[in-house]
Amino acid sequence: MSTGILLALIAALLLDRVVGDPDWLWRRLPHPVVLFGAMIGWCDRTFNRKRLGEEALRISGVLVIAVLLLWSLFCGWLLHKLFMQIGIFGWLLEIIVVAVFLAQKSLADHVSRVATGLRTGGLEGGRKAVSMIVGRDPETLNEPAVCRAAIESLAENFSDGVVAPAFWYALLGLPGLLAYKMLNTADSMIGHKSPKYLHFGWASARFDDLANIPAARLSILLIAAGAVLAKGRRAARNAIGIALRDHGLHRSPNSGWPEAAMAGALDVQLAGPRIYAGTLVNEPMINGAGRAVATVADVETGVSIFYRACASLAVLAVIAALVGSIV
């Protein structure tokens, strides 16, 4: 972790917190993640052939994600080299690129719209807003379920939309950041257990699980820091305690950590049974001893904790930069 990279990360976190993902820009330009998605989609159409057997599909998926990751690493390395050739202007460009791949403001805005939708448009307003950020059937959700879905999305995406990109950029610079975002995008597109992707998407899903291990664990400490700032020490203790106890109840090896931490911080039950594409998915409740009914106020408090957790991440980067400059 070089001091220069950490300083760029701090600036990018601040820029993303203030500017986010402006709609006017991405209506005119394709977002880099959209370009990643186009590449992954082409690979899916080209190499995920029904006529292939299970082993051949798995090998094909391994080769595809390996090539995509190598391409991402090369592009990140090349961009960094180009930026370094143009001095301070290049450093500013790198900050902008890093900020583009962070999701602080955009995530908080989407989740806040759920609370606003419920307050101003009732259940239908909340369902419409939450359908933009979750995959479950919105028509099956009552108001507490809408609130739980928003909080779960906030916690999970804090880990893989903020902490993980920041971690991999701090560790490996632009190559690490671009490779992580490519991998995470691939997981969201082809890393499913559906018949079509069970074998072809296996490598993407497994590599994404591995890549998110550090961020998922770090996220519980950051959520606890956000909780102590927003609600006090008891909320922070609950965040850590519930995360350590209940993270394994989640179907994902990583998402359970931040979701359980947020459940503890808010003292509310999360997860449980839900419906995806008409299919009931039975899962245990995280923080089963917490309040059974999530409220709009919980969503708003969750956003408050989230912003303070993001600020704690920036402070952690500042501390790392100071230590690095001394050592």
C-alpha cells in the first residue's frame, strides 16, 4: 500500500461521497461497469454452449474469467502508467476513475428513496423504490419486508460496493480495482446456481467469494464504528456480537457478515424467507432475538450508520497513509 495510492483513495472516497454517480454523465457515456457487462455477456453467449458437458462448461468458465481478469489487470496497469506520465493532472484522473467504481452516494441515495417512497407513496411507493435494488418480487413484500430488503441491500453492498473496491485499490492500485470490479460484475451476471450457469459460472462465483473475504470481515468493524457514532456503544457491541454469531446463517459466505452486523446495530431481524421469481427461498432469520418488524426509521438509521461507516473507512485510509509515510 503506497502512500500515493492511499491519498488517491481518500480523495476518491470524498469525491464519491459528494458527487456520486451523476445521471447526466452516465446518460451520455457508458459506465465502465456497463462495458464490463458487455464483455461478460459476449463471453457468455460465445462460450456457454448447451452442447458442452458439465466438465467442459466448468473449464470454459475458468478460462473466460481468467482472461477477463488478466485483461482488467493489464488495463489498470496501462491506465496508471498513462496517468503517471501527466503529473498532477494524471493523479486527479486516477482519483476520478477510482471514485467511479465506488458506490457510497449512489447506494445511500437508492436506499433513502425506499424510505421516502414509503413515507410519501405508501407501500406501493416503497415497493417501486426497493425493486431498483433487490431481486425479490416486490409485490410479495409488505412494509416491514420492504424495509428489511432495503437494509439488507445497504449492508451487503457496503461490503462489495465500497469496502472491497477500496481494499483492492489500496492493495494493488488500479489493476486490483479493475480486476475486482470485473470479477464482481461477472459474479452478478453468471455466478448463479441456475441450470444455465451452475457450471459455466462456477469459477466466477468462487473467485468472487475469495475476493470478498477481506472486505466482508472488515465491514463489520466499520459498521460497528458507524453504529457507535450514530447510536452509541451498545449498538456497536451488538453489531460485532451478532455478526460473529449469525454470519453463517446467510447463504453467502460473505454477505452474512455485514448483514448480521447491521441487524445487530439496528436490533432488528433480517433475512428469513423471501420470494425470488415466484420461488420461495427459506432462510433463517439473522438476529432472531431482535425486533421482528423493521420500520422506515430503521432504514433511515441504517443509512446514517452506513455514511458513518464510510467515513470510518476514509479515516482508516488516512491512518494507513500516515503510518506509511513514517515507516
